[in-house]
Amino acid sequence: TVEDLINQVAYDNYLKDYNKKITIKKFKFKIIKNVFTGNTLKNKILKVFDRLGYEQDVAAQKFYEMLSDQYEKNQ
């Protein structure tokens, strides 16, 4: 009957909207979770730069010590 068709179309549209809402809620939850756990791209990039800066400081310190030892041996 026409009523059954109308009810079926309404039900199908409801399911489509429901699935969209659930997908959007999951996506929003994932974004919020990543922000609070520090997994954002910005935080990852900052961690990489911090690590590179630390490694450069360690390398510079070792290089300075090596040059200081060489200078002391020459004098």
C-alpha cells in the first residue's frame, strides 16, 4: 500500500540520518581524544623539533669537548 511505501521511505531516511549522526559523533570523539592525548599533528611536530634540538645540543657539547681536548694537547 501507499502507507507502507511512505513508512519504508521514512524509515530508510531515518537510518541514513542516524548513521550520519553516529559517524559524525565518532569522528568528533576521535578528534577530542587526540587533542587530549597529545596526538595532534602540531604536538608531534613539536616533539620532533624538541628531540632534534636536544640531539644537536648533545652533539655540540661532544664536539666542544673534543676541540677542548685537542687544544689542551697542543699547548
